[in-house]
Amino acid sequence: MTPQNPTILLPSSREHWIDISRFLAACLIVCVHAPAFSFASLFQLPVFNGRVAFFLILAGYFMGRNNSWKKAFKRGYTLLIPFLFWNVVISFLHPGIMNMGLPEYLCNLAGFRSLFTPDFIPLSINGLTGEPFSPPTWFLRDIILCSLISPILLKLKYPVFVLILICFSTDWLQYPVPANKITLAPSTVSLFSLGLFLSSIKLAEVKHVYKNSFTPLVLLAVGTGFLLSITNYLSVCQNNPEWNMHKILASYGV
């Protein structure tokens, strides 16, 4: 009797080192947002400058591989579902929702006010904050829009190259208004476009360079960030006995 062949487990198609890298980068962002984080300047360059550059470049890189209108629309509506879900849920907690008309509510839901520059407001409605009800989803909003126009960005290669150079080498298109209040801010588009153009580099080559050159630096940065933020947070809690976290820690004898 012929024995049955054991089940062969095929390797996952996902690159786990990328998922781990995204998790570590997200942890750094959490560290910077720690209350009264006096060491935030240490992570200003790798985390905040360029509007979370790592994630935007990574999104553009994978969007640029085998790019097509079909892929652009698929990415757009796939990300639109969680974007709208969380904004709708959070909107019910917004203090001013009862005083909003439907057009204002919809524009706040999309976080749409000015486009590319603070002065270009195609849908001008008084009272808009230009920020989604769930503030962190501004990033998802811009990823959706960048994905939808990615075929155009790839076609307009040389003008987009100029935009990237301007954003990286000058402050001409850097506005005092935060990126989450500008839909498709110049820096956001330039970083996503940089990822689009870098998509011609094979992922295996990126993996080789990353794992052999940057992995120790990333781990060191994340470890340092956690250590400093936790130390600083505990210090702040110690000086604020009215905080609920202070009471919780005190109940455990900390």
C-alpha cells in the first residue's frame, strides 16, 4: 500500500520583513506621540519629516509594480472601506455633529478641504476642519487618492520628478498648515511618487541591502525610542497623581 504524501506547506507570498518593518516604524510614531515626550526631536527626522515618509514610499513602491488603472481602482476601493468605517464610527463622538449640515458632514467625513495647497479650496464650506473625524486616517485618505492617480503620476514622469526635487531640496512647497489639513499635500504626493519610481528596483535587491545594512539601525532606533518614551512617560505619570494611569500604577505598587 503506497503511503500518502505528506501535506506540503507552500511558503507565504508575503515578505514578513516588510510587515515587521512597518510595525517597528509604527512603534516609533507611537513613541513620538507619548505624552510630554521630551525626546521627540530624536525621532523628528526619521518619523515625522516627509509626513511619515517610510509608509508613503512603501505604498508607492508596491503601487508602481505592474501598475494599471484596474489595480489603481482596486486599491482605492479596498482602502476606502476601512477609511469610511472608522470615520463614520468616530463621527458619532464628534461634539459638533448635531450642528452639521449634510454637505459639511460629508466633507468632514472625507477630511477634504484644500487640495495640494492651502489656498485651493474647490469645495469651500464654512466650518470644515479639513481633517477626517478619525484624525490618523488622513494618511489613508491620501494613500487612496494617490493610488487612484498613480497611472497619471507615472505618465507625467518629468514634472513629477521636478516636484520631488522641489520638495526634497527646498521649502517652497512646505506650508505651515499640517498635512492632514491639506488633501494630497505636495510632500505627500512627492514621497508616494518616489516610491512609484523606485518600483523598478527588484524587491529582492531591496531586501538584500536592507537586511545587510539597515536592520541593526532600525532595531536600535526602535529600542531606544521605547526606552526613552517609557522612562519619560513614567516620569510624567509620577508628577500627575490625578491621572488615571498614575492611580493604576500606584495600585500595583509602581
